[in-house]
Amino acid sequence: MDDVRSLVEQRLARAFDSVSPGADPVVRPSGRADLQANGAIAVARSLGHDPVDVAKSVVEVLDIADLCEQVEISGNGFINLTYASEFLAERLAAMAADERLGVERTDRSETVVVDYSAPNVAKEMHVGHLRTTVIGDALARMLAFLGHDVRRENHIGDWGTPFGMLIEHLVDLGEEEAAHELSAGDLTDFYQRARASFDTDPAFAERSRRRVVLLQSGDAETLRLWRVLVAESIRYFDLVYQKLGVELTDDDVFGESFYNPMLPEVVEELEAQGLLVLHEGARCVFPPGFTNRHGDPLPLIVQKSDGGYGYAGTDLAAIRYRVRQLGATRLLYVVGAPQSQHLQMCFAVASMARWLGPGVEAVHVSFGSVLGSDHRMLATRSGGAVKLVDLLDEAIERARSAIAQRREVDPNNAAGVDDDAVAAQVGIGAVKYADLSTDRGRDYVFDWDRMLAFEGDTGPYLQYAHARIRSIFRRGEVDVPDPVPPVLDDPHERALGLQLLGFPWALEETVATYSPHKLCGYLFEVASAFTAFYENCRVLVEDERQRSSRLTLCDLSARVLRVGLSHLGIEAPERM
């Protein structure tokens, strides 16, 4: 069903269109009413009329009595609208009766590829992988919920010259010992020791170079050893993904090796279209509009002078495959902001090659960095990258302590709680929410105390709000009533109802802008509105009609919080 804001916007659009065809009502929330239309000013400017007169003309033809109980003109032609309480109550009852909470599946389903996470084989997943993984996971969940065919792709780094030294280090260690190190999460040590041998031992370096040639030529034994490296690394990545609670599986792994056989076809096709230029021995494309600081055209190197391929060739092969073989109409690259120019150049070349065209969109969903308290990239005391699994383990332990402190304040919600499960839910949820609630374009400072607080805009606050609502039914020994149009006589009831009805709009707006922080902000507003409602409106009153009404609002609040958090990949405990 259409959300209430969209219904009003549609009526306003028709009224504005009758006054000035194509005019935008410019609808936004208002402190004076539920909504305010500000479009009269722009219409007045284009027609040379007074904004108040334009607003009056709009209101005269506005058919909205069934939705709004009050429409008034204020200031310089602003149209303030207040929803009819009966209309809100009916919509809330319909929302409560709908398992999808009023969110309709799209009637324009697309095949959407979401490219995210992308760790490197035999290298540790560190805090730098956090944002791509949780943002990508959240967007994939929301897009799937809206009815799109979502293809998650984990473009791991599993090919290239470093694998010569990694395979030789595996041989020196022995397969059993190497497999143990990799599966146990000693990836950093494994890679660093291989690198050290390569840099200090000429014989090892020569063996490594020969091994690269064998790997690229398809030598059976070398490929077998390479598969051991890849399989053990992926097994470790899976453990991290499970702990983080993201929906990436082995079936979603599409490494650089997957696209490697396609690279000659990419070069051949670009050559046939006359797009390749020989530049300093390399085969390049010069997409228009990209220059260096001196104004010289920038090349995208597709094939290097030695005949090898770099990231650009692989990324072009991936675009070509995703569009042609998967039939994707939208490609989302959840990749850090520093890769912006590279991706834009790839998209430009793909457009020149007609792999991207009308009806097919490639989007760089960029994001900022995770910083330490010194406002530099978050690192260990020794200056190394923070292992993601260590960060998650610390989050769980800190959450355990935070929950224990909370119970000293409110011990009534703890009976029957699985402490280990809740500590994991709260700790992981806190890390995810701190990340997702930040505008993805910004850097943010990683602050344990702030993200694990049970007050303010945090994951634990939302989780606790959900658990507290569920405790109302449990402690009052009452069942969830059949959905009824709630009574909205108290302003806190009405304010909560309005927030709840905004769920479909918030989800759509989040996906439209690929901005999970918008859904986070909405859920925080719901939790805040519920807190005000709960503090001012006694739920378990004797009047049966009012009790059912308020229990309906409680249940709907809990469901919106639970479903909304699930779209962010965060669990909502029943008890805390």
C-alpha cells in the first residue's frame, strides 16, 4: 500500500499541475503541521504571480478531505496539511495486518549486482573491510525485500603475481601446516613471511617467479596448490562473515581468477571497436573527460606492456559478464571513495564499448574511512591494520560488560536470557549500527563508549527498545490483539502512529539514495517516539478498547524496529 506521505504528495501534485503543469509541490515535514508544501513560491516566480494567490488556487482544487482534516495557508504561500486521525488509524490497522508492514514489492523488478567485501586470499580481513561489507549487505537485503533479483558478488583477490611467492611459501611450510595457519586466521603472518622470504632469499624469489609462469600457464600441480590457498582463505572469511552476520556465502565468491579467461575477449572486442590505443607499450583506452593535473588525457590500462592484465581489465570483464551473462540492469560497487576515479573510468570505457547503455546503470556506492580517536586511520598500537575478527570479538566482550551494567539499572528484563547470544547480538549490532548510521560519504571516529551506550542514537538503544516492548506483553501476560484502528486521542499516540506509517517511505528513500543512515535515523525516531508514548500513555489500562489500541501500537512499534534492524543486518533480541 502507498505510504501516507506519498498519498498526500500525489494529491498535491495533481492540484499543482492544474495550476501550473509539471510544477513540483516540494513536500516536507513541518513543525506547524504534519506536512508542508512549499511549491507555490517557485510557481509564482515562473508565472509572475503572488505566492499566496498561487497557494489559494492550489487549495481550491485540492481534493484531500479524506486524508487531511486541516489545510491552511501560511507565510509566503506555504500550504500546511494535518492528517485526519481517522485516516491515520485505518492505515495503522492495515499496516499491522500486513506482514510486510505496508511495503509493497516493486512492479519494476531488476537484476541488481551488488559488489562488496572483496578481501584478498592469504591476507587478513581488517577494519578496512568493515564498511564495504556491512553497507553492501544492508543494501542487498533491502533491495531483495523490495522484490529485486539481487546477485551478491564477492570479488576476492585470488590471482596475480603474489601467488607465486604464496604458493612457494605453502610448499616450504607443508600443506597441512599451511592449511592450519590459514584456517586459524594467521593470514597476516602467512603473507608477511612469504613476502620476507621473497625479499631476502634470491632462490625463493626465483622459484616464485617460475611458479607464477606455471600458474598462468595452467600447470595442474600449481593450480592444485593455488586452490588449497584459496579454499583455506575462503573458509576463514566465512567464519568472519558468520560472526559479522552478513549474507555472503561461497556461492557469492567471484574472484579475479573467474574473470581471467575472459580478458583476451575484452581486449579483442575493444580492439575491434577501435577503442584501444598503444601507449608506452600498453594497450589503453582514453575515455574523454579524464585528465591528470597537467591536463593530459589519462589512460585506462587494459593490458600491460608485458602482456599481463591489471585491475582495469578484470573490472571491465566483470561489467561485461554481469550485463551480458547475468542480465543485470544495475551494478552497485560498494567500494571506498579513493577508488572513485578508477571506477568512473571503467564505467566510461564500458559505456564506450556499449556494455553499459540505456537501461543499464553502474553506480559507485562510495564511503569514507573508519578513524581512531586521533582522527587517523584506525590502527593497532604498533600501527598495523586492526584485524576485523579481533574487533568483533572485543565488541562482544564489551557488550557483555555493558549489558551487565544495564541490568543493575533495570534487572526486570533479564530472566531467561542467553547471555552469550545477547552479547553477540548487541556487540555486533553496535559495531554495524555505528557504521551504518553515519552518512556513508563521511569518515567516522570509532568510539566504543558511544557505540555501546544504551542511550542516544545507537544500536543497543534500538535493541533495548524492542526488548522492552516485548516485555510489556510477557510481563502483562497479554497476547498481541487482532489489529484494530488505534485511538489517537493523545498527542503521543498520534506522534507514534505517524512515525510508524513512515516506514515504507523511509525504506524507499534509503534504497533510492543507497544511504543506510536514512533508515537508521528513521528507526531512532520510531524508538524515541515510542519512549515518549510509553512514558505518557499507560498501556495496560482497564478500558478494553484503549488497551487493545495501545497494544496494537506497541506490537507495531516492535515489528517496525525488528524488521528495520534486520534490513541493516542487526538482530533484535526478545530479552536483554
